[in-house]
Amino acid sequence: MNWGTKDRLVLIGDSITENGRLQDSESIGQGYVRLIHDYLLTRHPSLQLDILNQGIGGDRVTDLKERWKKDVLELKPDWLSISIGINDVWRQLDRPWIDQVYPEAFEEMYEKLLMQTKEHTNAGLILMEPTIIHEDSSSEGNKLLQPYVKAVQHLAEQFEAVLVPTHQAFLNYLNTKTDTALTTDGVHMNTKGDMLMASTWLEHVYK
């Protein structure tokens, strides 16, 4: 990507994106966004990039819809990175009694958000696949994730966005059968999980 002087990069998502940003004086947090932030600012100090973390814990695509105008469109990003989908699936497992966001609705709502972004900004789009639910590639959560991952892949193609294959990167790691964990609870990243997310993002976005 060709970064411009004072370009604004907004990264939006759920708790994996938020990761301490509300307690951080820079509002960046300590997760994968921090790693991307620090890499880009030190790699391109003269560009004075403006990097904003807009993650909120617990968010599903329905929550993004409610805050899209304020947290994305009004910020007029030059680049927009989206990481969503984990809670849309996880809520089916841990809170099956609430209204659920199934794959068709997920893709439809996500598409509308991208259409709004194209209509109201000139942002380049970066879509991250949802990561994993439990560190077992055959877990129920990871099986349920598959149509959501495919939806993100389809939308990336439709909108000519950069696709960050985060889900595949995590599956590749799990398939090595290593004992080194990437999460604290099967979903939220430890430092190694954040590093895998950030390195996968940089590999596909920063060229």
C-alpha cells in the first residue's frame, strides 16, 4: 500500500481489537493494534500516520452497525481495517437464548457497512478473517465460523479489499500441533496470538 502523509488508519472490531485501549493513554491498547501501530510509526516516522483503535469488547456486526457513523464515517479514514465475526459465532455457544446473527444476516449487514464506507469516504478497505474459537481446528466454534470466514472472503473480493487471512494463519499454526498457546481462553489473544495477527496483517497489507 502507498501510505500518504498524515494518512488515517482506523482499526475497528471487538475485544480482540480493543485489548486495553480504554485504559491506555494513547487509546491504542496492548494487542495486535499496538504492534501494527508501533511498526508503522517507526517504519514511516516522516509520514506522521494517524492510527486509531475503535475496538469495543463484545461487539458483533450488529453493534458495528449502530456505531458505524460515529466511529468510522465521521472519522474519514484513508484506510479502514475491520475484524469482526468471533462474537457473532461465540454468542451462539455461550448465550444461545439471545437473538443470533447467522451467516446470511452477517454478510448482508457487513455488506451494507462496506457500501456506506464506499459512499461516504475514500478509505481503502482491509478485511480480517475472524480468528478462532478454541485452539482446536475441529472445535464446534471453528466449524461454525466457516461460513463467516467465507463471507469475509466474498466481501473482500466484491469490494476489492485487502483480505487478511487471519483464520487460515491460526489454523496453520494449530495444525503444527505445538503446545504453545495463542490465546488466554480459546478466543482472547495472548502476546503470541497478537503477534500472529499483526504479522499476518503486515504481510498482506504492508507491501
